[in-house]
Amino acid sequence: MKVVEIKNLTKKFGEFVANDNITMHANKGEILAIVGENGAGKSTLMNMLYGLLKSTSGQIIVKGEEVDFRSPTDAIAHGIGMVHQHFKLVPSLTVSDNIFLGREKTRKIKGVKTPFIDKKTQVEEIQKLIDSSGYDLKATDRIKDLSVGAQQKVEILKMLHKEADILIFDEPTAVLIPQEIDDLFVSLRQMRDAGKTIIIITHKLQEVLDVSDRVYVIKRGKVVGSVLTKDTSQAELAGMMVGRDVLLDIKKDHICFEEDDDVVYKVCGLTTKNKDGQLVVNDVSFNIRKGEILGIAGVDGNGQTELVGLLTGMICSISGNTYLYDQRITNKWPKELREAGVGIIPEDRYVHGVNRDMTISENIIAGCLSDKEINRGGIFNRKRITQRREKAIEKYDIRVSDRRGNVSQLSGGNAQKVIIARELEKQPEVLIASQPTRGVDIGAIEFIHNSIIEFAESGKAVLLISSEITEIMSLSDRILVMYEGKIIGEVLGSEATTEKLGLLMGGVSDGN
């Protein structure tokens, strides 16, 4: 039975067509996955189904009725709920308070309603819902005290309490550790078996195969494929998404380095606090040797971003030191770090990596203005700059429609390749790569992974910080795990498993 039908749905933002004549459906009691590259139009489509956006043309039919949602309230009234990638919870409130927020029950005194919230009744009602769902939660738990996985369960409970029977999940595993992902999939299957319809937006193809029943593939705003999950593979789905064969399983030959091997980069007791005075990086130490890729894993928010800030000159440490070979480079400006031999791929490419309003050429030479080959006495050598741009475009497979155009004309993956080209062509001694494939398509991921491996194999050092556990495991010779600002454990790349790393990411160390 079709509970959701989308017919010829189109959404335009000015001249840009985000969704182009999309037709698809979701059945009662199934888990439907919608996959596609970043910018393919997946989230736009689901935002229309949930009432956050209005379509330009086309139809949405829910349970046989054509609908015209003007807000999420309308969607909820029709039994549709959405669990966003970034949770909509108030940290200081309890589980029951969050679920009832805006719909509080009030007490009656002698049969007359009062403005006072009936907390006892709310807690009892939510605890019954928690118990029936099989979740290990208490209605009185405060959100700020819960793990990310538990917070996601609260978001699911919010939808179930509103009697949603069509649930949309936007990148539901993005911030979960492996064990929490397993728990989520158990919940999704249970809800499906109870007759609910689950729609998942994701880019993780193995998870699509693990949990879904059927898959739609969207490319550049259009549906390009629809398959039963049991009849497809990662390679086929990736091929539909990208339009060519993609090598998905790129793995570096893990090397076990000796203690006395050449140390290129050394971090000793690095510590810093945030603006509230809390330690966010706490006594972090590690070495990276020639040819080694050292991975740092962890759930977002455990100090990785601040550590990268310290190492790239964006944040100052309050104690500890950083060395490149024997040169102390603690608390140096980004310009000084680059001149010393540090390459930087930042976490957010559009904040710290490229300037969208500058040309490809200008972004390629950013940070290289002291290079006399391209700048003598403030006079730029346009020929040399053009040569660098052309070399980068060819060598790093940067797909451009206008070679002289701005970076704003490039896709996210190609903008990331501009950064990769600029940093690697300077041949730094150490490359700090933070979330190097975040928000890029599968084809670009393949290329970026190969580029990082080739750089390390040339005898350079790489620090890889990533929230993608498969990326960390595929590329790293050694893996450190950060938890609450500290290094909680170390695993050799050759011995790493998702279970072992997942426990560390959840704060369970060998010493616990």
C-alpha cells in the first residue's frame, strides 16, 4: 500500500532547479532509502514532504489524499515526522519536557484547568512510551547528560508521541558511534515491522544495504534509478550516483613503524580551554613518522575541531608544544606554519579553505604570495599563475565549466580538490587533513583518498582527522581516539575494527 506518493514534483530557487519532475512513492511498512551526491536534491525533496518548503509544481499525496503543506505542523497532522541531522532538543530540559514542549499538559483543580504544568502525568506518560519502545532511558533524564545516540532516541520518541507513522531521517548515523548505529537499525526495523514507513536520506551505501528495503537514486535533481535493496550493490548504487564505475574499497597498506623511525611531527602535552574556561583539548601528545598516516577518530564535539585549530594557527594553546622535526612551531600563525612546511586541509572548506568569490587561480596561489616564482616585488607573474592553475586542473581532475571562473561555480567536491591541489603541490613536510571528504561525492572521495595515500608514500607525514570511521580505518597506519578532549586509546590500523574503535569513541578504554 502506497502511503506517500510524489508526482512530478519540481522545486526551483530562481533559475536553479533543485528538484526536477521527481516521481516516487513509499509503501506502508518499509524502509526506503534515498541516496545521491551532495547537492543532488535529497534534502530539498524531504523538506517539501515535511512542509518546510513549498514545491514549484507537482503533487504530494499522503494516504490517498493530495496535500498542500504550509508548515511542519500540517505534515505532523498527517502523520509525518522528521528527525533532523542536527537535533532540535533543549539541553537543559528533561526527556519528557522536550517531548511535550509546546504541548504541555496542565493540572486541573476541582475540574478547572490551571496554567500549571502537570509534570507527574507527563513523566508517567513518556516513561510508558520509552518502555514500550524498548529504549534504555528515563523520562527524567536531562538531555545534556545523554549520549548522542540517546538524544536521537528522544527525537524518535517525539515523533512517536505525536503519532507519526511516516518518519523521515536525514543522515541519521552522521554523529553516531558504531554500536549506536546498530541500536538505531534495530529500532528502525522494529518500527517498520509495526507497520510504520521509514524514509532515510544518507550517503553511506553500506548502511543502505544493511537496513533498507528499497532505494531511489537522485542525481542533479532527478531520479536516475530505483531498485530493491536485495538486488543491488554498493558498486551499482555508486555508479548511478556518479555516472561511472567507482573504486569504493581504497585501502592503504598499513605500516607498523618502529619507535626510532624518523619523527616528522611531534605534539607534546597540547592543552587549551574554550571561552567558558572548560578544557577542550587536554594534554594531547603524539608523534608522526615519515610515510605515516596517523588517524584521529571520535564523535564530533570531543575536541577534534579545537585540536585542529591549535595545530593550524587558529587557536592558541595554554600549555604544550608542537614541533616540525626540531623546529618549535607552537602558536604560530597559519602563514608561518605554511612557510615552515605544514599543509592544511581545513574542516570547513568555505570558511577557511577557499574564497568562493575569488577565481580558481587566486585560490590556487592563496598562501603562496611570498613565492618569488609568482610574485616579485608585488608584481604577479600571470603566466606562472595560469600554469599552476592548469596543472592543478589536469593533475587533480578538477571539473570546471569556466577555467577563469570563481570557485563559487564549482561543486563542493571540486572546490575541495582546489584545496588538495594547492596544499599538496607545495610539498609540505606534514599534511593536516581535517574531514577531507566531508560533503563531497563518492567520485571525489576516491580521488582524495588516493591523493593522501600517494602523498604519504612519498615519505611525508599525514595527520588525518575524520568522523568517518571507515575513512580512518582505510587510510591510517595508527589510530588515536579522542574523547572529551583527551586521547583515550590507540589502535594499529592493521588491528582496527569498528567494534574496538566504537567502544573507544564511546569513552570505554582498556583501563575502564
